[in-house]
Amino acid sequence: MALTISQRIEALLTSMTLEEKLAQLTSCWMHELQTDGALDPEKIGRRLQHGIGQVTRPGGDSTLSPQEVARAVNQLQRFLLEQTRLGIPALFHEETCAGAMLRGGTMYPQPIGLASTFQPALAEAMTRAIRRQMLAVGARQGLAPVLDLARDPRWGRVEETFGEDPTLAAQFGIAYVRGLQGETLRTGVMATGKHFVGHSASQGGLNCAPVHLGWRELYENYLAPFQAVIREASLASIMNAYPELDGELVAASRRLLTDLLRGALGFEGLVVSDYDAIPMIHTYHRVAPDLRRAAVLALQAGIDVELPSTVCYGEVLRQALEAGEVEMEAIDQAVRRHLQKKFELGLFDQPYVEEERVAEFFSNPEDRSLARQIARQSLVLLKNDGLLPLPRSLRTLAVIGPNADSSRNLLGDYSYPVQRELAGVWAGGAPSDDVLAAPIMTVLQGLCTLADSTTSLLYAPGCDNLDPDTAGFEEAIRLARQAEAVVLVLGDRSGLLPHCTSGETRDSASLRLPGVQSQLAQAILETGKPTAVVLITGRPYAIPELAERANAILQAWLPGEEGGLAIAEALWGEVNPGGKLPVTFPRSVGQIPIFYNHKPSASHSNWHGDYVDESVQPLYPFGHGLSYTTFTYENLTIVPSRATQDETVDISLEVWNSGERRGDEVVQLYICDEYASLPRPVRELKGFIRLSLEPGERKTVTFHLPVNQLAFYDPDLRLILEPGRILVMVGSSSTDIRLRGEFEIIGAATMTVARRVFTCPVSIR
């Protein structure tokens, strides 16, 4: 009879030396095994003699082609299986935020744009494609999705999130993980939910700064996406958050990483450290007096594997064990969890990849088509006074701005070219062709490609993203005056370097457009020419002047390799924008934090309402997004009108395209618990569906709302329901409510709910 995985793990553990056990808790960068970009047998023999837990970024940390990555992975696995005593394979991981971070990997829109589609099915399709490329090269763990809530746009990593709402983030997280992991890990790639927990709520919006969240807020909102993905998508791995939470450092907290994560949430997978998080317990947070104590705290907290390389879990942890500062059982438990995933992935049975087939999975038209589809559907039309779509009768069009002719600035912080920039492989300008699967079309090139032959396009960058130099203003103004209309393409340069304006470590204090871009916009608008602004950004900026003066504003986020063409299609009217905002746009940084599902007392200043110097209302609300057509909502029905906690309430309505163009509408269901024993949000998103409608076409949408989805946490962190009236709001955004109704929850004064419900099924006919 074949041994079970558990039996095989225990047999291995019994025969492992301490060095072999510690090796399974460690990792190394790909470059640690290379000399001049090629694998070095001497380094491999020295570094991997006892085995290795993980190898970090075999493709992302190198200039190797996918075929070369696969060959290198096979070479390393062959050494581990044939040249080490126990023959334990390595687990190779890559970043997968918006694509496999591989040379030639497809680069999709960043998650903030993906969330703007309000179509989780696109996330699953995207990660299925990412899975194929990862499997082709032998990378079996992806360090995504980011499940943090983006409620402070100052934070640089907003672009990596699914927005501010726990329901939206949960649905996209579930879809993302299902696509990446597949039906079984044996044919899938491990997803890694991060950053557990509260990372995005940092003080001042600063990366890794302290987080001040109460436990009810944590449970109600910040834990929800993690809990949903663990339960509904069997999330295989978790990465810890860097900060301290309510004074308790996450990386050193058993209460958070074991009692809460494994106990309360039921997580059974692998916990990996965020890069360098374990030594940072000593060097950055100063919770441990030395690296040895940092290693002990992290292991006891529940971190199983140290990434990206070995600082604390190797020799340092051995010293701690010999000094009696940590128990062998703690080491064994972490080894068990890592081996468990290696067995589930099938690495012990088939560690190798088919090198000759790698090319099939890269540079294929299907993946580029999917990237273009997501980019198209991620576009959010914030404002339009009729300028868009651009009239084909235009004789001259000025295209101005630092992002107008930049292919590099279409990409997010964890795309391969941007990370190679960080490594110093190339610097500045556009990515060189040798790190791209195919040339990336810019917005300018897309506009030129789609323009009629009778239209002349004029171009000037005007300024850089961050540089204060205004020397280019004169040329930009001159061209704007010559043109009949202007497309002004502004925004970010994502990445981790000092000249970048969005991405990890690139936090903003003012929320003004970076550099002198606001001044450039003002100068162009003062010409009086009709102007459409395109924002290619990783975060929502405070742009009240643009909102007031520009004729149209298109929010494109960081739309990936097909984004330039998708933007051009929307501007010329070949695509009708239908995306919605997954975050709130503030009027000024002084409104931060601002989010739609606030409590009643957060909607105004008592007594007078607004600030002395600002409105309390957002510039653009969560869920907002216009179209080139119009939609009418009618005939709301709610059945039953009174329901118990175990029932489902069917909320039905009709939506029809009352305009003259085909378009997409995201129908959004919000509820409000009118009176409760604790203050409840003024509205909460509970369901949504994106419809595509031809002119005059009508569809009936029914939300099948489980009453238990309305449960909340009491002061003792028990999940409860209370009887009372529930207000129902259906609309085109969180503030554009088209239909209203209500139903009543009936039952005992307090009803305990056994399991939190995250999903409201929707049907269409």
C-alpha cells in the first residue's frame, strides 16, 4: 500500500539531520547560484549541499529567457535529487501581481485596474494564463494576490490592491487564487495571500509604518478578504505584513500568525516571510536585540520559510537551538508544512519541466488578447462633457504629457522590465526590446494607428513625471494652440527607485500629481482648447482643478502591455469605457482616510457639516464610472419582505440601455442596517454584476442575497445578526442610487452566525 503524504513526511523527518531540516526553512536568490549570469556548479554545490527550501525568482532575478529559466530549474532540481542525500526538490517562486515576472511574460493591468472591471471572471482568466507560464518554467509559487484594502491613497502599493472594499477585494481574491492554483495544486501554482494583516493602513501612508486598527475594524474589514480566500479558494500560502499592529509586530506575533490565522481563520497552509521581514525584527523594528532572537520570534510566531535569502533561519537558528532558545518541534513543524506543499505540488514525483515546450506558452496572441480585454474593461470615464469619443473630423490633435509616448510607464511595480530596472540591467527611457516579448504600443502610437488619414497628430512630452524642469512647457503650449483638441496624458512612473512615483516604498504626502504635471495641465487648459485628460496612475490623486476645467478625464491606472492601444480605442470611440472606481477619489489629502462605507458620524462635521476649507464629499465616489451611453434602472422587487437569518432575499430589477451606443454597466447592490446595537456603515456593497447591453436592450438582474451576509461582529468578536429593517439601494455607484427598497430581518434579539458569508449570487435573464 502506498504511503500517504503525512507518512512520507514523517519518514523524511525521522531521517533528516539538523542541517537538512534548516535547509528546508531557507531560500536563496537565483543570482547566489550564478556567475556572470550562468549557473555555477561550485556555488550550487556549496549552497545546496543539504538541500534548499526555495529559490527566489529564477526568472525575475535574471536575464534568462523562459527557455533558459526552465533549463536552469531542471539543472538545479537534478542536482538536488541526485547529488543531495535525501533528494528533496526545491520550490521556485516568482512575483505574479499582474503577470509572471519573467522575461517575455505577459504583462496585464495592475490589480487596481483589474478591480475596476468589476469582473472577477477576468481575474481568474488572467491567473489561469499566468499559471501556464509559471508551470512552463517550473515556478510553483506566486507571491500574490495582495489582499490589503486601499483606504489611504498616500500608500505607494495601492496599485497592487483590489481597492478599498472588503467584498470587492474578497471576490477578486477568490477568483485570482482559483485561477492560479487550479483545481488541484498538483497541476497548479501556489498562491500567496499578502500582507497578513493590516499592511495598507500604515501611519501616514508610509510603507511599513505602524498600523493603528482596533480588532473589530480588523475583523469586519481587513481580515475579510483573507478569510474569504482561505475558505472559498483554499489559499495555499500566506505572507506576513511588515508593520506592527496595535503595537504588536506581525512577524513576531504568535497571536496574529498562529492563533488568529490558523486558529480563528482555519488556515492550514504555508506561511512565508515577506522579503527580509525576519532580520527586520532586529534591524528595523528593534524588537529583538540580535538576529538569533529575531529568528526565534519569527519561528515561534508561525513563519515557516525565510525569504528571499537566508539570514536568520540557517546557522543563526542552529545556534538558537543549541542554546535552548527554541524547541526542535518548532523547527519540525515548519519543515512539515513546507514538505506538505512540495508533496501536494507533485514536486517529489515530477520536479522537471519540458524545456522543449516552453516557447508554446509565451508570446502567444491569446494572452495578449486577454491583456487587451482586461485593459479595455479597466478604463474608468470620470468626466465627459461631450468631447469623448474624439470626433473623426479632427484635423489636428495634440498629444501631450510625460506618459503619452512611454511604454515603460504603462507597467506596474512588479513587472519584469521595472524590476530589471531596479537591478540596474537597464536604466531610463523605454524597456529595451530584449526584455520584452514584443514591442509595447504607447498611447501616442495607438492614437496614430487608429486615427484617420486626414488627422495630423502633434506630440510634446511637456515635462517628466517627477523632474521639476518646466523647459518643455513652451513647446507643449505651442502645439496645443495649433491643435483643435488636446489629449493630455499624465501620471505615474511605477517602481521602487527614487525617480518613481508609485509602487512599493513610493508613498505620497500631498496626493498632487507628481512633479510639475499639475502646472503643465494648468498651462494647457489655459489655451482654451478642448482637452481630454488620461491618467495613467497607480493611485487616485486629488485633482479638483482638473475635474473642474478638463472636458473629459479617463482613468487608465497602469494598464499593462496592451494599455496604450486600449486607451486609444476608448478615446476614438472604438471601445466604450465601462469600468468603475474600486477606490474613492479625495478632493484633498486632508480628507484621508476617505472611503464610501463609513459610519454615519463620518459623513459630516458636527455641527456644521463640511470642513472650514473643504467639502466632506469625495471628488469621485467608489463605484463611479461614466459611459458613452446611458442606462435606466426600473422595477425593483424584493422577496420576501420579511426573512429569517437562514433565508435568502431575492432583489430583482430591470436595466436597459437607453442610449444609442453599445455599452457596459456595473449594477451595484448596497445595503444599510438602519438601526443596530453598534454603529453600522451608511452603505455596504454586497453584490455586483457587469452587463453588456446593445442600444434598447433590457435585462433582468436578480441578487440572491443570503441574510447571513449581513452579519457583523459584536464587541466580543462574535458574528451576529440582529432583527430590524434593512435598507436596499441599487445603483450605478455608491452615491448614484437609482432604486431603493427595504426588507426586515426577523428573529431573536441577537442571532449567532456560525460562518461568515462573502458571496451574493447573481442571475441574469
